[in-house]
Amino acid sequence: MGKILFAFFLVIGSVHYSSASDRNLCEIEALTFEQEAKFEDVIKFISEQNIKVDQIAFPDMYVYAYDWLNTPYRYGGNSKNGIDCSRFVMRVYNEALGIEANGTSRQLFQQGRKIDKSDLREGDLVFFKTRGNSISHVGIYLHKGKFVHASSSQGVMVSSLNNPYWSRTYYSSARFFETHPF
């Protein structure tokens, strides 16, 4: 039954949606069905981040992030019972974006191509020095200064790079892929 409904969404989507914005909505609807997240909730989540659907290059990333919101933080954790920042990034990259990423926040930083903060694009990684002089935290950039990450105090959440704490502890950014325009 689930596969029939999923196919129905895809058929309706291909007939009904035509603009880039509408194609993204269709993709998000199909993905939320697969992920068991509600379409309306994912769209609300995107809207709350002040992001327009037609600006999204990787709808899978938003569906996956939404599905993990409020998951508690657990150092070394890798499940809905608790996850740490680098494992969260690895899961989003591996499962939602199909990009192989592995390692701690420091190791991920060493693997990516360094970019300026002013050049951040959706899916780039943002790195922080929250404890001392070495990289100790990582998140995934969304849009408009927002990033999703597994916070040690609040679990998986969306934060702003403009927040005084994140602005003060921000260290650098890295890109693991080139985005392709629609």
C-alpha cells in the first residue's frame, strides 16, 4: 500500500507541478512520505527558517534534518536515542545527500575544501572551536546564516551563525561538493 501511495504522489507531482518551486515541493512531498515525516510539517520547518522552497537545492537534506530535530545529544551516539555533531553530519551526508563523509569534526574539516564564510552555500559544513584551540563542533549550513547541528545542550536543532555564541566560536567552513544549478 505504501509503495502505491508513494507512486501516486510521484505521478500527481509530475503531472501537476511544473515550475522549479513546485518541483521542489513535489520532491519534498515524496521524500516526506518515504521518511514518514508530514509534508506540511517539513514545509512549516522550512518556512520557519525563512527559506523559500524554490531556493532549496537539496530537499532530502531538509527532510532528513527535520526528521532528526530534537534528537538528544550523546557523545559518540549514532541513533535517535542520541547523536553527536559529527555523526549527525555523517548521517545527513551519507544517507540524505549520498556523499561519503567520515570522521570527527576535526577530521571532516581536514577532508573538505576550505571556503570563506561569505561563500557559504547550502550543504557546506561550518566548524567551531567551542572548547579551547581546536575544532570541536560541526554543523551543516542551510540558508541565510542558519545551520543544523547536534548541540550538546539542546540536541539536533537549527541555529544562527549570527548568534553571539556561534559567531564568537565560528572557525571556518568547508565544501565537499559543488552544487549544480537547476
